[in-house]
Amino acid sequence: GLLPQWLASLCVDLVIAGGIGQRAQHLFKQNNIDVLVGAPNNTAEQLATQYLTGQLKCGPNICDH
């Protein structure tokens, strides 16, 4: 539970992930951080660019716990 708090302290408001468990999603939301799941396996720079230009296509959450 420390990562969401630390990221919130850095003014992070969005996390883009390929997969993330329900508990982790809840912890991020408790810290006012939105979570996009099902992101493709691209570099952070590619994902950020795709998100900012409205071209990010997310699929199913690849995490099953």
C-alpha cells in the first residue's frame, strides 16, 4: 500500500497498467489515482503518447487476482 501513497505525494493522478489486481486498484482509487488496465505491452513513452493523443487502446485486465 505504500506505492499509491508515494505516487499521490508526487501528484500522480493516473496509472496505466497491463494488469493490476482489484485490491491494488482500490488502493490507488483511495489515493485519488485513476487506473487504466489492459494496456498493450509498449514502452512508458509510447503509452503516454498514445494516452495524450487519444489513441491508447486498452484490452482486458491481464491480472487474475
